[in-house]
Amino acid sequence: MYMTERRKEVGACGNNCAACLDYRVLTEDRDDLRRQVASAIKREMNLDIPLDQVGCDGCWGGIHTAWAASLDCKIRQCVEARNYTTCADCPDFTCATYLKQFLENSDQAKNINAIKQVGMDKWIAQQAASGYRPPAAGSA
């Protein structure tokens, strides 16, 4: 189960990056999403982000900021140090490091457990087939 290729659409923690608005800004190149994400960042973090700086390409991508995937993420650091693809590869999941960031029943943890059961490729295919998309930024 060791990493052969890091999948940018799945975070180390099990975050479904492909369904995240901040990730979709880059993959779909949509200004309406850029505005939604910038507005959410302003509201949640009180940061004014220029639209050309909005976007995240996942924790295995090259964009690492306070509002996107961070190099300081302890889960990402652990997975990278162990040369895993995600926490699904780790026999110690759910560990104290993970539980400092996510609840045991979080969507991310549920994703990790599903990846453990069916494998990364099948899980990604299932997510794509389900058409899963998150609610628009700021809606709840």
C-alpha cells in the first residue's frame, strides 16, 4: 500500500480535494468559484485574497498558503515521512496526530476508512460517479 503516485484529488487526511471549491477553482478555472472562495476566506479568516491568488491544488500540489493546503499540516508531514499516499495506508489510523485535526467520525475519517476498504482508485471512481459536489461557499 505504499505510495506509488500521490493523487492530488485526495488529501493525506482523506479530504476529497476534487470536491472542494478551492481545488475546483484551479481545475475548472471558474471566476464565479474564485469569488465564492475569496468571500469565504474573507468571512472565515478575515483575509483579503486577490482573485488571482485563490485556489488550492491539494496537499500534494504546489500551492501552500494559510488558506489552502499547508506544508505545516502535521497529518501531511506524517504521511509524507512514512511515504504513504494517505492515512489509509497507515496501520496506526486513527492516531493522536489525526485526532488533533479531525473527529473520528469526520468526513475525512470516513473517506480514509472507505479508501482502506475499497482502495484509492475505486474510491475516487465512486466519488466521481456519485457526482459529489460540496455546497457553494458560504451556504449552510
